[in-house]
Amino acid sequence: MLILSRRVNEKIIIGEDVVVSIIEVRGDQVKIGIEAPKSVKVFREEVFNAIQGENRRAAAAAAGAALPELDLPGAK
């Protein structure tokens, strides 16, 4: 892990097209801005983990359950 110190209005560049800007520091909170191409998905960690968990549950349910048979009127 790379650890950097930055002040307000300073930036960190990741690769060639992602820029992280320090917007505000207030107490123990830091407000950052992230500039990235639309093709790069940016998530807070807790949101990313929730999405991954839901995806795993959906995949497990789909793999473990057969589709129910339909009771169609007129079908024999």
C-alpha cells in the first residue's frame, strides 16, 4: 500500500486518466473528488462489498434452484 500526505487542492494521479483531488479536510473527515473516465467504475468500499455479496447470493440461488414448472391452462 502506498501512503501519501496531501493538502487541500493537491492531487494524486493514478495511471494516465484518474485524478484524485483533496477537496476539504475537517477534523477526521476528508472530502475527495475523483475524475475518471466513464468506463472506470468508482464505488465506496461498503457499496462495492454489498454489490459483490448480492451478486454471489444471486449466482448461488440460480445455480442451486431449478425453474418451477408452469401450470398453463389447456396444457397437458
